[in-house]
Amino acid sequence: MYNKITLCGNLGGDPELKYTRTGKAYCVFSMATTEKWRSKSGDLEEKTSWHKVYVWGGQAEACYEYLEKGAMALVEGRLEYNTYEEDGKTRKLAQINAQNVKFLGKRGQASLPGGQERYHDGAPDFGDDDIPF
């Protein structure tokens, strides 16, 4: 079995950059995905789901530097569940451990000028002039 999830959505807030005790960088951000459909009565329905995304290493630093609230991104990674205790009850929290993040632009901007998409594998190999946001 293989655990892989792909999400395309908008960041709900600016990413946070943190470091483990051993100095490894990780970035955390919330991401909203929205699905729309027509009901049987013809009304437009909409449902937004929120996801917590973790990105590691050099890719985390790039996400922190170039992504911001409202930015659109495509995230590929593993879906994982963590449990914790709250008020005497065991709770389950889903999170995405991202392996790849594509920067797709700000809200409403689907790609870079000229229809190009920017794929980032963690190696910062582009300058500020290449980033549209």
C-alpha cells in the first residue's frame, strides 16, 4: 500500500518557519481546499476543508520565503494522523507531510506569467525576479 495525497488550495495564513532541536528546518501552514457543485435543485453548493501542512528542510525555508496568506499551492505528500489528549478525551488530528510543493501564485493567479508553473523540490535555484508574488 502507498500513502499519497495531492491537494491544491490557498494558504489560510502566512507560513511559520520553525526548527527542531537538532536544527532541521520545518514550515507549517494551513491550507484550504474548496469543492463546488450544483445541488439537485440547481443551487450552487460549496464546501471548504482545512488541512495542516508540514514541509521539511530546504523546501521549508523556500515555502516560508515565497508563500504568503492567500497564495495558491499544490502539495503532494503523505497523510498522517496524530493522537493527543484533550479534556480527558483522545483526539485525532490529520496532517500532511509534504514531499513536494508547487508555488502556483496568489489567490486567483493560476500560474506564472507566460503560463509557466514553478515547481520547487527544495533546492532554491531561482532569484527574486522569477517569483510573481
